[in-house]
Amino acid sequence: MTSAITGKDPLMGFRASPAMRASIVRWAESQSDKPSLSEALRRLAELGLTVKAPRKQPEAARAERAKDLAANVIDSFPALTADVEETASRKRYLLKGPEEFRDVRVDRAKKK
């Protein structure tokens, strides 16, 4: 299937590593009509444009998610000798981070 507008639209070019070029050639060879390299690139570009990019989560949401994941991992550790209060204290310390690193954390507001 050759594009009806081939030869009329502006030419576009890009550099590709030998490995990428080989991958594109293999993809083209796997198609039933064995498109040319140019046609294969057009088709792959069209396919890529139909894929929705994942929405990027806001920084605060990612930080909260990381904190939740860390809390779940901490909760999965067996508390062999610590009582409930000591376990909660250790968990808060781990989630907050060691004092000596709190000033350099970029995900937290600086205390004045």
C-alpha cells in the first residue's frame, strides 16, 4: 500500500543506527506487501502517532505513591521484638529519612 501523496509532501529525514535500520527492515520484510524502507518508516510513524502517551503524574502524586509503596514494604517486614509503638516509630523514621539527609532532599520543603 503506497501513500497517495508520496512525492508531493516535504521530505523528512533522520539518522538511525545500523541496529535501528535493521529492525525497520525486518519489520518491513514481515509485512505481507513488503513495503520499501520509506513506506515502512511512514507506516511506523503513523502507528506511533496513534498510540496515546501515558499521562505523567504530578511530582507530588509520584512522591506520595513512593511513600505508600515504601510503607507497604516496611509493613511486610516481621517485627520480631518491637512492640506496636516502637514499630510505628521505626516506620516513621524510615519514611522521613535520616536527619543528616533531610536538608538535601529535593522532594521536601526546606525548614527555616
